[in-house]
Amino acid sequence: MKVSFLIHTIYGIGGTIRTTLNLAEELASRHEVEIVSVFRHRDEPLFAIDPRITVVPLVDTRPSSPGDETRHPLALEPAECVPAHEARFKEYSRLTDRRVSDHYAASDADVVIGTRPGLVAYVARCAPARAVLIGQEHMTHHHHKPALRAEMHRHLAALDAFVTVSEGDAAVWRERMPLPDTQVLAIPNSVPEPSVAVSDLTGTTVVAAGRLAAEKQYDVLIEAFAEVVAVRPEWTLRICGWGRQKERLRRRIDELGLYNHVHLMGPRSPIDPEWAKGAIAVSTSRHESFGMTLVEAMRCGLPVVSTDCDYGPREIVADGVDGLLVPVGDRGAVAAALLRLIDDEPLRRRMGAAARSHAARFDPGPIAKRYEELFAALGAGRRTRPEGTAPTAVTGDDRSAPGPLVDCAAEEDGAVTVLLSGERGGRAALVCSHPDAAVPDRVFPFGPAGRAVIPADAGLAEGVWTCRIDPPPPAAAPAAPAAGAAPAARDTAQARSRLVARVVDQRGAMRAAERVRPGEPVHTLVPHVRHGGLALRSWVRPAHAESGRITVGARRITVSGRLLGQVRPVGDPVLLLRRRGVDEGHLEFPGARVGADGFRCAIPLAAPVRVQASGHDIWDLWLRHAPGAAPVRIGRVLDDVVEKGGVFPYPAVVLLKKRPLARVRAALDRLRLRAPQQVSVKIFFGAGNELALDVVDRTAK
């Protein structure tokens, strides 16, 4: 049979998109499947899409596209088919009405599934007369305003089935909105096997994931984690996702002084490698219709701490068996649950194993079978793909990958392995190229199983190395792109040779500091995705000052770390500030030696302000480890985060600008009602993950 999913956009990131793709991919092995994306707002989907699935975008809203339709006359008129109280009503228009109607007027779909209220209304009004009509509820009954529920009643009544993702929510819909001719039932979301090996639970990282939105209550989580680090300061929290609350959460992190412990990682796709880096998963949502992130984390072997909100978590987590449920909004309970798992490693391991086992019930196979049984019970057609017939790779957008797909992993010993997906290496080789043309390419052969290994001691020069295969494969059939893949010319050998990263497991890089041996050079190799292609970030230094905890105070910034490599500390270290630019400056501040190779140095903030040479000075941080020794740059490179600037920001400190005759000038400013001149001082990680200090003039508000 042919199954058509109608979704707001397949080009973004989020739970509805993930679960739609999981179900669609499983169904595509036996049926013809299409995903109709009302909007296309970027060139490539952020999630990889199985090439067996047809993607049909209806309205192009890409600002850079020649086909941008945001100013189309019909796009400027409000939709007539979408309920006025739909949360995204303003994004719909008479143009979307027409495109959806035209698509399904010519459709031969046996089943049409709408994935949000406005799209359920489209299904009820526009789907083919012979098709089975199904609405999905990815939120909850209580989440929707009464006005929207009232508008939706006639559309829901026109459906054959209305599917929620939890039994609790289905019961509420049946009680509060009786639909005599519509079957209301619950089928949970599906989550496939993780794309990487499960977590070994030996780290000190707690992971959360989801939109940075109010209903996720990340403020409660951040405040709870302040209680955790007060007892266990070695633990960190990573929050993966994006959303409107980012700056608000960042301010709260800074207010609580948690910038060394809580990191907003941004969106991550695929998410499995991030779960696998953790030892515990956590969710503090106010409401959760299902709990996609809980199942993803559990499938990666993590025990979970979750609020016992309506309705999904209590149907996923067995309290005390594979995770812990806590009251909604209770930061003390969240902190206590996290500390219980942190302090009891045997319990953490037992719960992790149980989580892995119990979450298997959400595998796409059994979930897709329940949908197929529903389709059959509702009388959907039985056009299945003949045995052995290849799927039709038809798309309404161009999703062909620019090169072979690979999976990549940073190993515990520092090596990097690259595995060709669905191919065999034969005589092909992995070719790594440095941006400096004077640095020769490095070549590593693919074995018969399509596996290439870059040894930890390969000695790749410092910098970003791009990866390709040589010889390039012949013009290939379209393949699914990696997250964020950039378009490329498919008909050139260069494009065909580019390795497209599908899954990158960076766990081995998180322990790079443990592999550094006294007296040996510092080197680490971190695989990552760069413009959709596989890249390797290499750091190689005879000596390196690895920064650790940074404390930002009202008058000074304190930097702690370790001196590593072919150097030997003598006496107390000295921190140097060197100003960039023509008017170079130089400041020195004595520090303290901590243990055999540790250091701690404080920068009095008034010092670089006092010698300002411009409205924006930048100072680089160096460490002199012995009298007369050449200084070493201070930075942080021995972990898995390739670009730290946006992930590890530090708060700015605002000082009054020191000027000649400062008191007289301040009095004149007050008489003239002028705001006093101020200077913002901020420590940050630059492009190479080395520390620098920003000193910037600003006007007081």
C-alpha cells in the first residue's frame, strides 16, 4: 500500500520529525512511503532520510532559493483550511491550502497521516476519498487550548483513527471528546537501535536533550545541577538542543556560576553519539506526551531521571528499575535522584542494563506492525511491494549525497577508524588533506571490509584535515545525506570522492588528556562533521597548557590547568597577556604551581583596561612555566568539542573606563546626563580553542 505522511517540515529537527522518519523508514521496507513536507526552509534535511522514502516539499521558503515563495500573493492571505487557533496558524496561507489540496487531488495514497492539528484538518478536508485518514497527536489533550479543541472536533470526527502516543492521553481524549465514528487509540513512538555502541557509564557527564523551550523546564534542571556540583564538582551537564530560551538559560547558568559545569551544546544530529557520551540522562519537562529522548537515552544504555509528568514518562520508565521518577518542578528531588545515581555506581549499572533491555519494546519493527494492523483493520489497500523489488527512489527535492557515506569513531587509544557504509574498500584509500598545500596528503588504505585506521601516532600536522576516497567511486545512486550536508556538484570526481559523515562517535577524544604521557608531545585527533563532510581536527604540540576550571569574578579572572608535553615546570608559573595588533602590549601576572604539573593564575581585570590601546583590544593568554623559558599558549584541546567558543562561553565583567581626570569627567558626565563610559572584559576560546581576553568599550544603559 502507499502511505503518505503530511508534516509541517521534514527539514528541521525535533521529536515529531524523528519519529515520523523512524516509522516511515520501517514501513518503506514493505510499502510505498512518501513524506509530504508543507514547507522547505533549508536546502538539506538535518536528519538523514532513507532513499526509499519519497519527499515532496510543497512550499519553498528558503530565502536564498530562486523559488522562494514567501512573497507569493496567496502566501500573504490567511489559510482557510487550518484552524485559527493552531499554534502555527500564521505560517499557513491560502498557498499552503492550495498546494496540499492539489497534491492529494492527484494522489493514489491508501493511507494519509497528519502529524499536527492543522495538518489533521488538511487530511480531513483534502485527502483522497478512498484513503484511510489518520491523525496523530504528538502533544497532549491538555496542551491544546479549548478553542483549538473545539475547532478540531469536526475534523477529528472525519478521521478513521486518531492516534496518541500514550495510553493516558488516549483515555483523556476518549473521555473529553467522544468521537463515535473515529477510533481513538495509543501507539507509542518508535526508536531504532542506536547507531553507536552503548555507553559504558564510566564518565561523569549527565545529558539532556530537547528544544530549549519553557515546557522542558531546563531552569529547574540547571538549578538542580547547582546542588549536584556543590557535592560532586567533577560532574558536568550537557543540554543538546536549540530554541528561544537559549539566552535566558545562558544567563541563569552564569548567575549560578555554573559555566564550568553546564554546557548548552546546540542541536546534535544524530543524537545517539551524544547519549553514548553520558552516564545518566535527565528530563525535567512540565508535560511530555511521550518522551522520545528518554527512550533514545535508554536504548543507549543510560539510566534516566525524569519528572513524572503527563503522560509519557510513567509509561516508559519503571521507577526504581530502569530510572527514577520525580515530581514536576521539584529541583531538590531532581538533584537527589541524580546524586543517588552518581554516588551508587552498581545501581547506575543495573538501571542502565534494565533501561537498555526495556527500551527494546519501542523498536520500529513492532511499532510499525501495530500501524499496519490498524491500516488493515480500517480497510486500507494491500498494495505491498513485490518480494525482491527495489524501492523507487523518487524525490520531490534533491537529496542525493555528494559522496560515499561513512561512519567514524575516535577510539580509546587515540586512533580514528573510518568505515565505508554499505561498500567495500577494495583498493580504495582514505585520503586526508591539510588546508596548507605545502603539507602533503596522508593516505590510509581501506581494508576488504571497508575499514581504514588512522593510528594515534600518525603525526597529522595541526589543523583541519578534510577526507575523501581515492579512487573516487563511479557516479553513485542517490544516498541519504548526513546532518547539515552542503550541496555539491554530483557529476564531478571531486564530489564523488568526498566522504559524507553519517555517524561520528567522538567518545575516545573525551579522554585524550589521560593518554598524554610525561615528556612526550601532546597530540590528539578529533573526527567531526564539517559542512556535511568528514573532517579531522588535529592538535600537535611539543608543549601545551591545557586549561581547566575558569572562575570569573568581579575584579579578576582565575585560570587553572595543567602543563603537558616536553616541558618541566620550575618554580611558580607566570601568566602572560599579549595584545594582538600593531600596538602590541605585554602584561605579566605571577601564578601558583599546583601539584606536579598544575597551575593557577589570576588576571586582575583593571590591568588590561588601564592600558587600552583601542575600543576593542584582544589579548592572548600564555604561560611561562620556568624562568627564561619560552611561553606556551593556554587553551583547551584535549576533549571532544572541536569548536568551543559557542559551547563554553564565559560571562563578561563590566568595569568603568579609566580615563585621565576620571573624577572630573565623571562629574561632567553627571551634569550633562551622560552615561559613564564602561568597558566589557570577557575571556573566551578563539578559533583554535586557545584562550583570549576581549576588552571592549561599551555605553552604559
